Amino acid sequence: MRIRVFYHDKCFDGACSAAVFSRFYRERIRQNVEFEYLGLVHRAGALFNEGDFTGDENAIVDFKYSPSPCITWWFDHHQSAFLTPEDASHFEQDTGNNKFYDPGYRSCTKFIAVIAKERFGFNAEPLAELIEWADIIDGALYPDPETAVEMREPAMKLTMVIESNQQSGFIPRLPTNHWWKSSANRKSPSGFPP
């Protein structure tokens, strides 16, 4: 089975949302799946190409709503999630249990983790630090101005790389080891093994 995950590209929360969704899906929905990741960016005109929704299931995380019948999962926390009143109405009338919206969350990463735990029994505890950093970065919840400006923490450095990278398909190629898990395990200032 092939799952296409569409995420907010060039965004730390978008990348983390895709990672948390994929882990949740593999652990609580279906194990034998192949994930494909496609970044989405805000632009004038149509945001989605219906022809891209070719997975057996298609998920959108941390990005605007699509009323396409091909979208089987959707998570977002932005107040601007719906492009039109018709999109909002379509979402409200959806009777499935796989589309979620709550603008009260600072990050989509945390929103996914909470919904996955409450509705599907997902254990997000191993991802707690990732979820915390997504909330800090996307919600601008830095403890002080220096943390935001100096960007010393590995998550902050990764944010700079993600947001400035111009290579298509870069985010899915990021290391899968959890370099952020413990400062004692960090191998180099960049967070990647030397």
C-alpha cells in the first residue's frame, strides 16, 4: 500500500508533522506501507494538483484543506486552513474520522500527536522532544530573544536548513535517526554525525 503525505514544505512544523503522521500511521493504522512525501508551498492560483493525489491513501498535514475525494487524512491548525467558505462547509459535512482541524494548537505536529493518542491510542512519548521543539518554533515560544536569534539549538539549525533549502525532495532524505533526542548523543554542532 502506498501512502502519499503532502506537507507544508520549507517549514520545520511541516516536516515534523509528516514524520509524526507517518509514525502514527505505521504504528496504529497499517504497518506494511510505503510512504511518499511531497512538499506544498503557498502560491497564487491552485494550491493542489489533483493528479498528484495518486496514493492508495493521501494525507495533507500542516497545510490548507482540499475537498478532493482522494484526500483520506488531513490535519491542520492554521486559521487560514480553508480557502473558501465552501471548503469549510465541505470539511464540516465530512463524516469520516480522518480529517482534523483545530486552530487552538501552536503546531500541527503537536495537534497530530494529541489526536493520534486520544482517538487511535498512539504513543507519542518517544517523540516528545521533537513535538516540543515544533511547538516552540512554530508558536514562537522561545524562552528569550537570544534563543530565537542565535539559533544554537540543533532543532533551530535544522529549521534554518529546512526553510532555506531549494532542493526538491530534500526533507524526505533527512536522517531518520533521532539526533535531537538527547544532547548527550549529539555528535557534531550540526546535529549530524561527523
